[in-house]
Amino acid sequence: MTIQWVKTPHRGLRYYEHSSRKHGKQKDRYYSIRFKVAGVDYTYGVGWMSDGVPDSVLKEEPGLGFTDYCLKQLRFYKNNVKAQAGPKSPKERRKEGEAREAAEREELELQERETVTVKDFFENSYLPQAKADKKFKSVAREESLFRLWIAPTIGKKPMKNVTSFDVERIKRNMAEAGLTPRSVEYCLSVIRQIFNVARRFDVFTGENPTARVKFPKPDNARMRFLTHDEADRFLKALKEKSQKAHDEAMLSLHCGLRFGEIASLTWQDVDLEQGILTIRDAKAGTRYAFLTDQARDMLKGRNPGNPSDLIFPGRLGKKQTMPSLTFKRVIDELKLNEGIDDPRLKVCFHSLRHTYASWMIEAGTDLYTLQRLLGHKTNTMTQRYSHLSENRLKDAARALSRAVEQNQTTGAGAEIVNFKP
């Protein structure tokens, strides 16, 4: 359809009528402005009369008519083109307005971020994320630490105002209340995670207030391992109460597996012919464990299921989350923890893995090989067994002393040892 422009009494303002749509008693009109600067023609559409004057303009000039609004636009753009300043077209004006709105939104968001308190962020953002990503037990522990120790000190503070001094106060309060270094470390780690997540969500932009705080370094390493006699009595007592509990304990004792690794084992992870277990998705990644003859015979004696079936299923065939209470009952009956207050010296299921490692060292296994067998990502955890390795070095030193004494007795030389092939 050809547009028929109609001139108005005002220079540079024209319109055309809609073919059918009405505005009041007359046809709706679309207005356009035209002007010339330095020999260049400029033509911009203003809009339909039925759309009226924008509310943003009416706020500044109530009662402004549509024709006057169009003429005002004409003068605005013509003056800007002449002066080469400001938006010179509706398109530039829209971009400028969008940029201004974006800047205003950013400023508003910044103001909102700066007023978010630690408690608000923990409850509305951090906790829902933790519940989606973490185990129930971990989330419950973090909620408890926040309620008892973190919230009373910094809960009402805007996140941007929390300092390392505030974190030190929490650390001191917990220490004065007699909490263990491990509990203090856990609490400080929760604070660190809260601010790290806030930074990831663009709610917090400063330095993490825990960055300059020294974390306690608790020694929670298990120090107790079973003697061969204790291990035999323990397995025998377990077998009398539960074949399944006995088999799980044997696998840990003979292969050094964590309980979670045992609970995750399926029949497709077992190669009885080669005597190899595939430990999938362990802490340090997938690794292999090697069966002793006794452990191989034990697995042969269990009823194999489908390849994807768990070897040691829990109730309703689901994966177990913790050892059976049978373990604790047998430990108590054998009085393995009687008179022991230090948790590091108490026997628990993990003591079986610790015992495996200790026996491997005593049998002459080096620390690097043990690290690979246990699936430690670094040698830090494996170093706890180094004192057992040192005992062999002491035995070698004593053997040297005996050789020196023998040479002295035979007159071969007071300071010389003859090493014969």
C-alpha cells in the first residue's frame, strides 16, 4: 500500500492516516518529522497519535499535546545535529536511555549487595545450594555451627563489613568454650565457604575475611591399629554375629578399603581370576586393590548377583551409608576401647584400613607403594606410617652395631666393618 503523506501547518511535521483504525472520531495518524542541516536531510518517525505522549514526558510536562510533543522532538534532534552533541536520532536516544537504565540497575544491585547481611545470604542462598550439593549430615553440621557461633557474632552484619577481626572473635569464643581445634577449623571453613559462594554469586566482591586468619591444624589421625591376635579375635566375633559384617571387615583388613568403597562395590568391579578389585570414583580417583587369597575365597563364597548389583547391599538392596552397629557391639564386647579416652586411639571400622597399612609397612612395603595402594592423592596422609618404616631403619642400624662389635672381638679393626658378598 502506498503511503500518502499529509503536510501539517507546522514546517517539518507530516503524517499519514491508518487505513481502518480510528482514534476518536477520525482515523489514526502516524507522525514523522523532517529537517535539513548542512544540506543533509533527516527524517524520523515519531509514532501513532493513538499511542499518545510517553508517560515519562508527561511527568515533566503534564497536559502536553501530541502535536506539541512531535514539534518538541523536531527541535531536539535538529539542535543536536547542529551542535553535534547529544543523541542525534531516536535510535541513539534509545541506546542512551538503555545505557542509563543499565547503569541505574547496576547501581541499585550494588546497593542491594552492600546491604546483604551474612544471615540473609546464608539462609536464602548458601543453605539452599548446600542442601542441593552436600550430604544431609554435612548440612546439619554447618547449620548448627552457623546458629551457635557464626550468627551471634556476624549474622546481622553486611557481608562487606565483616573483617578478619570478626572471624578471630568467633575463633576465640569457640576456643574459650572448650571446643576442639577440629570444630574451630570446621567453623572457619564454613565461613570461608560462605564468602566464596557469595563471591561466585556476585553478592560479595572483597577479600575473604578468613584469608588473614590462621586456621587450627588439629591432629585427628588414627594412631591405633590391631595386632594380629586382636584382628583374629575381632573377625571371629563378627562372624558369630553377622557373616556380612565379617566379610566387610575382612575386605578392609586385607585390601585397605574405606567403608564407603566397600559399600559401593558391585560384582562387575571384581576380577577373581586376577585377584583385582576396581575401586571406582574414590577420593583420589579410580584405583585398583589386590585381593589376598583369604579375601578372594571370601568373595567366592558369597552369592554373586548381576554385574551392577552391590556386593554388600543395605536394606532394600540400597547402598549402605555407614557400618552396621554390629561392629561397635563387637568392639565393646572385646573391650578394645576400654580405658581409652583419646578418639585417635579408639578402634573403629577405619582402624581396619589403618591396620592394613601398618602391616604392609611392617612387611617391607615402601611409602610410595603404600600411597598407591591406599589411594592417597598426596603423600601427606601416608607419612603417618613413616614411624613404622623408621623402625626397620633402626633394626638395620642395630645390625650394623652388632657387626662392629663382632669385628672388634675378632680383631678385624675397631672402626671397620667388613661387608662380605
